[in-house]
Amino acid sequence: MRIVNWNVNSIRARAERIGAWLDRSDADVLAIQELKCKDAQFPREIFDSRGYEVAFHGLNQWNGVAIASRVGLDDVEIGFDQMPGFGEDLAAEARAISAVTGGVRVYSLYVPNGRELDHPHYAYKLEWLDRLRAVAAARLAADDSDTFVLTGDFNVAPLDEDVWDMAEFEGATHVSDAERAAFQALIDAGLQETSRPFTPGPGVYTFWDYQKLRFPKKQGMRIDFQLASPALAATATNASIDREERKGKGASDHAPVIVDYDV
């Protein structure tokens, strides 16, 4: 089963490209982040016309997550247990959706950015990741044969090699000790990152900012991942990052992360 995660940075702006990519990618499951639309605006015809079931969650012009599958889509859940909210009213944002597809629970996750180290969004990000860790740990404690995967844009570069130049990120988010510790806590809980063993770095990125010609200069970041339960990770047979999809007019600033599982 081919599972793909992709921050599309506006599904409506990227609709034609997403459809063309599905036609050539042989993806069984596509976990999508940053829809940037309300549910009523979601272009589900992209998926319906190609035989994919789709579940989505969007509240406004920010955030938004979805899962599309051609191998079944059951038991859809919005958010996760005790997922933190943000703002004065601590409202839950559209950052997490999961479903059982092909016998695997797939999570599509858009982790908060953090903005700046002294910003309230940074504390929110760390709390969000810690609660996600608790959910994953509880699943594994309940059943160590559970097959599930956390996919998406984690907004963390876990290793120095995951950015083009650490000096450029001094005092910035995504590479701070606390963020990296929060990501490592997911690994320590028992999850395994399944794309890196097949796509080792340095210089292997999933995101390139639109500003300052980052993509042609090969100045990117590796912040999109698939963290699988041990039972699922053991079945991973191959992975790739579709850097070609970052090229050309109307591209997202992220590339699809593709992992094949023999399930």
C-alpha cells in the first residue's frame, strides 16, 4: 500500500496539479495538509472522479487536513484525544484527521508552526506535539501490534542536516532544542520514521520557501515525515520524495513524501 503525505498549501489553488499527480503516482492513500478552505469549498471532485473516497476537515482559510483513499475509508476521526487549541478561547484548529484505510489507521497532521521562540504559538506547538506523543504511546501500550502512521507536516527539522545551513536558523523555530526533543519523544514512544532510511541526507528536503529562490538554490528543509508504529514500519519496502512536484508554475512549497508498505 502506497501512503503519501503532502502539504499542498491551498487545495483549490493546487487542484489541477493534485489531480495530474494522482493520475501518475499510483498512490493508494494521500494524506493532505494545509487545505486553506472550509468544508463547503473543498474540491472533492478531484478525488471522486478518480475513485478515491475522501474525508476532510477545514474551518476557514487557514490550516485544514484531509485523507483520500482508493482502498477504503472507515472510522473517520477529527482531531485526537485532548488536542490543544489556540487563541483566547483555546479553540481547536483544523490540524488533524485520521481514518482506517486498508487496515491501517492513517493520521493527516499539520503541526503548528510555532512562529517565534517567544510567541504563544511556540508553547502551543510544544503542547500539541506532547499530546500527540501521549496518544501514540497509549495506542502502542494498548496493542503493540497496532498498525498506524502519523503523517504530515511536522514543522520540525530533527537533524542539522535537515536544513541547508544551521547558521541561517540561529534563534529560530523548527530547529530549537525543545522542538527537536518533542519530535524525538515521538520516536522514543516507539514510532519509527519510515522515509529517511530510504532517502538519507544531507541535502534531502521536503520544503523550499517561495522566497529568495530557495528551491533553485537547493536551500530547503526536511519537515514532512511518516512516523509509523513498529508493526507497520516493519513492512516498509521503499520511500521517495517527489522533488519534481516542487517544480513549475503553481507548485506547492512542499513535495509529496511517498512510502510503500507491504500490508
